[in-house]
Amino acid sequence: MSSILKVALPLPLNEAFDYLSPAGAMVVPGVRVRVGFGRRRLVGVVLACTDRSEVPATRLKPVQSILDETPLFSAAQLELLRWAAAYYHEPIGEVLMQALPARLRQGLPAAWEGERRWRASAGARGLSAEVLTATLKRAPAQAALLAHLLAAADGLDAAALDEFAPEWRRTMKALCERGLAEDWYLEALPPPLREPAAAGRASIPSPPGRRWPEGPDEGAVAPTPQCEPAAEPGPPLSPAQQTVVDAVLTAGDGFTPWLLEGVTGSGKTEVYLQLTQAALARGRQVLVLVPEIGLTPQLVDRFRRRLATPVAVLHSGLADGERLGAWLAARDGRAGVVIGTRSAVFVPLVRPGLVIVDEEHDASLKQQDGFRYHARDLAVLRAQREGVPVLLGSATPSFESLANVERGQYRHLHLPERAGSATHPRLRTLDLRVLHLDAGLSEPLIADMRRHLDAGGQVLLFINRRGFAPTLLCQGCGWVADCPRCDARMTLHAASERLRCHHCGHEKRLPARCPKCGGGDLLPLGQGTERVEQALARRFPDYGVARIDRDTTRRKGALENLLEGARSGRHRILVGTQMLAKGHDFPDLSLVGILDADQGLFSADFRGPERMAQLITQVAGRAGRAERPGEVVIQTRHPEHPLLQTLLTRGYRAFCEAALAERRATAFPPYASLALLRAEAPGETAPAAFLTAALQLARACKVEGVDLLGPAPAPMERRAGRYRAQLLLRAERRGDLQRLLGRWVDRLAGLPEARRVRWSIDVDPVELF
């Protein structure tokens, strides 16, 4: 029996720590333990059990407690996380903690009895408003709280009630005593809309010569949901969809990476459902990754309606208890399907059968702070290690995935046409250099909107800037409202009469007069979603306008309500940011207007044109379904730009070919690998000094094939009161870059200059800003 445990702790140190195992205890890798570390008590994960330590036995501390009877990570998962820690050069302890729900990171038991919620009782819901008013006439706090509960069909948890009224508990107790409110515990998983026929292991035999893979508890038989034919029958597959489904199923259960390139509206989700159905029928679980929370409600609803299996959901918008419940349901095999954002790539599955990454091109799949991993890339690696297929879907595939197809590493699948009778939208440009604008709206675009609205259609206007105006200017002296903490201007939010910095979050009240000259002639320049919304309400008073951006969707359930209003036709005009660009289906939407298509054409980031093309293609794809032909109007000051012309006249693939040729010629991704060393400090000189010392250290490592570019100030040098600089590393061979990073990163902390800065390393960065 091994007496020494190697424990990974959530510390910025790239090593495991040795502790003594409790006498007679059977401890295995993957379990959590609580240990003393200096004066602190930390939760860690056991990586290995051994009889040897380089630390003298007299100095080793015993673990204080063992928190799990069975491992939370299987051996395969631990290896994947070890690989990720090494590749992204992140301390293994912090990587392991990122892969766990918050409650498990805190050392709470790996069990969940439900999330306590409160709701109006059935009796209260049956009473008229007049009766309730009379009953609570002398208890205004109770009346307000009950009204709040009545408006929340799914009830409210403690966090939501704290936000409504910090002293709600005494009021809630009084309502419960009156029989007007009640508490209950939310289940970990909503039941499927139609229950499976049988519980336990699916009664489907293994393929010849193949044994079902076992879960974390080797040899254990976990419950595997059996999926019958769809709870709701789906539409018949088109010939192209059937070809895609047949190709994936014919290739078998082993690892095969597929890139599914399907134009918007071609029915990629139906392909996902058909392949998920097949995996469930073989007794397997399916992991579906999406880039943003906003894409999950509609997708989850479709999966739950079509599949007779519990669907677990994992994203940051859930309460900690809900996340833990879904995580445990996936680990125990009770959830046949897991749908989640990027962190769901780490969720344990007892019998993985298929991995799907929707909108695989989206930059939101890359974590931008802390452990900077890319969920798409780890999903492919996880599928490879677990021996299952992985399907990457997008209407606008990333250049990295297209390059992998070019190298023969991915198999390419196409859905070139829209599902059913829908046709591709007609695209045209409006030259803003010769047009007058009203809050970003040109008269030809307004005329197009009237024509489509009069015909019963729906209109979507896209502008990737929230707020009322991005600049506030004094016409008397030229003063501009700059952020005092960033090299950026503050955005005017007219409804709240606030100036806000969208980079650091700093905000202040809108001044009545110019702070510099005292003049009262303050002029908002430019436009955001809020200003466009006001102009639309003035121009189209008879039509419902819905603004969908981060400001209008902060509250839980707000996004779902806005989307439901859009799909029902209550909102005939939609205006919003990229939250509207992908994953949503509005059957009556016939016109899309892109108010400013030029932001990506002249970006300082080499990926700017790629993102511009993806965004335009994705937004344009919202227009037109079934019998309604779609039209897309693009406002631009550079209609003759060659990349824009290629995109509009020849399509996204032709654009990619032209842009990839430029990337190949300049040796930038996907034809090279990058790593970015960032440093920041309150003073201007410390980041540059650290990066200069880091540059000399990198040169001393003497690894050929790596270019060192910089150091240089970040494109936004001052952000949130700190000065930022960066050093870019580029190599045509990934192995050369990793060799240098392996010799270099661990030594950076030892530089004297490192004590004066906050620094980080980002491997395969998607943002150079």
C-alpha cells in the first residue's frame, strides 16, 4: 500500500506536493483531499500514489481528510488534463480545479439533493388580484414579494431573492405561514418529455469484437439511458443531410474528426439530432459544446423534445448547485446528452459515444483568462483519446479547421443548400459615402424595412456596438469623455444617463455641462444599439422593437423572453449585437441590415478580416426561410474592398481561399503557431523591462525555428489602470515552439523583473489585443 500521495493544489506552481496517506486508507488517483499548506487549508486532487519522495519523511505532513470514496476523474481524464496543463503551460492544480464545479472546488460532497427554491403556492395562483390585494393590504412587503413570485413561473432561488430584497427571508416565512408561498427542491435534471422505456443498461449488444468502455469506477455498470425513437418526429432529411449522417455512421465508433460545413439554415442541428439518436441507441452518451449561453435554450429545447433521454445543461449562468447536479448526472450516466459551453469539455462521461462542437469557429470557445485553453481543440483531443467521433459544425469554418482538412487530418462534409424550399438570401451593398444617416440608418435601408414589414416580414438590424453613442464630445472646446483608466473613450448609455467604459467597467454619471469649459453643448457621436432602437421607435411606431444585447439580457430569463417574442412575431423589428448573429431561427425574418460592415476590414488584428467575413455570413444567414425569400443589405464606406467583394460575389469559401493564401505567405496561423507573453503593471516601465529580460532568456534557450517579435505595447496600452505590453512568439513548427516554452516558461518567475508585473502566457491566442 502506497504511503505517499502526490497532490495537485490550486496554486501558481507547476508541481505536485507530497503528503502522507492516512494509515490503512486506500487512496487512488482522482480523489480530492484536504491538506494543510502553510497556514491555509486547501482542497487538492491526488495525481499519484507512491512509496518515494524527495522530501525527507520527517517533513511530510499527513493529509487532513479524504473527501471522496471514488475518483472524480478517470485515468483517461487525468491524462487529458495533464496534457492540457503541459501544452498551455498552466499549473496542473489550477487546471484540475477548472475542470470541477465550484462546490467540488470548495471541498463540498460530490452529491446533490437539489437546489432550494421558492414559488407562489397553487392556492395563491388561484386567487384573483383583488383578493390578494385585500388579503395583504396591511403587509406591503409580503404583497411585493408575492407579486415577484407570481411573475416567476419556475420559482426563485436564494440568489435571485437576495437581489430583489436582501431581507426577504422573514417576509417569505410569513407568506409560507399564510399558505401563499412554498419551497421545494429543484431536481438535477428535468425529465425528458417522454420517458425511456427501460432503466439501467441499454439492452443493445456491443458491436462484434468490442467491449463497452468502463467508467471511472473500473468494472462498474452505470445506468445508461436507452433512447427510443424520437419523442417528436423530425423532418425528413434532405439528400445532403442523409449523406452526412450516413458518412459518419458508416465510419463507425472509432475516432474520426469531421468538419461539417453547412450554410446557415441547411439543417446542421437536425444532423446533430440524428447522430445523437444513433449514439444513444448504442448505449452511449453525447457531449455537445456551444460557444455562448445565448445559444443553449433553443438547442436544449429541441434536444429535449426530440430525444427520450435526460439532457444535462452546463454553463456559467446556472447556480452552483444546478451545475453540480448536471455534472454528477453526466458522470453517473443518468444524462444521455450533455449540452454546455466551453468548460463542459471537461465533464466526465461514463460511456462517451460522440462529441459535437457547434459554431466551432467562434472565439468564445477560447478561455481568455486564467487557464487559457481552447475547448474546440481539447474536444478533438478528448475524442481521440476516448476513441469516439467528433463533429465540428459551422457555416463559416475557422481557418484552422479548413487547414486541417487541407492537410488530410479532418474529413470534410458539406451541406451546400438550405433545408426545405428556402433559398439563399440576396445580398447588396449601400455606399455610405453618398448617403445621409439617421442614427446609422440610411433612407434606402428604411425604405426596404417598410417594404418587408408591410409584406408581413420581420427585420433584423445588426450593429456590433451597444450603448447609445461611443463618443461624447463638447462642441465648444473639443473635450471628449475618455476613460480615466483606459486608452479608450467612454460610451454613453442614455437610458441610465451614465458613461461607461466597455473595457474596464468604469462608469460615472452623465455630466450636465462640459467638465473642461463648462459649456452645455455636449454632442453624442456615432451610434450603438440603444440609439438605433430609439430611432426605430420614432420611425416605426406601429411595430414592436426589441433590442438584444448584453445590457437588455443581464437578468435571468431576459434573453429567452426576448427571443420568444421575436419568434412569436410580437417583436417585428430586432436590433442587436453578435448575440443575434448565430444559432437563432426566426421563421418570418426576411430582411437583415448590417449597419456598419467596415470594422473588420482595417483591424490591427490579423484575424480581423476573417471575423468580419464570419460575422457578415452568419448575420446574413438569418434572413429567409421556407417560402419567405431573404434579403441582406450591407452598409459600408468601402464597397469596392477586394475581400468584401470576394465574400459578397463568390461566397465564404472563395474568401477563405484568398485570405488563407495571405496567411500562408506571411507565415501566420494556421500555417504557424503562436504564443503570447503578456505583462502588466501600474507603471509604464515595468512591463517593458520584464519582457526585455524575458526576450534575453528566450534567446539563451537557443531553440531554432522560433521568431521573437517585440516586446511592444499592447494595442490598448493602458487598460483598467494598468499598462500592458506583450512579446509574440511564432514558429512554423509547433514542436519548436513547445520546446522553447518548455525550457522558458518555468524560468520566467525567477526573473527579478517578474516581481514587479503580473504576467501570463497564452498559447494559440485568438486575441492579440
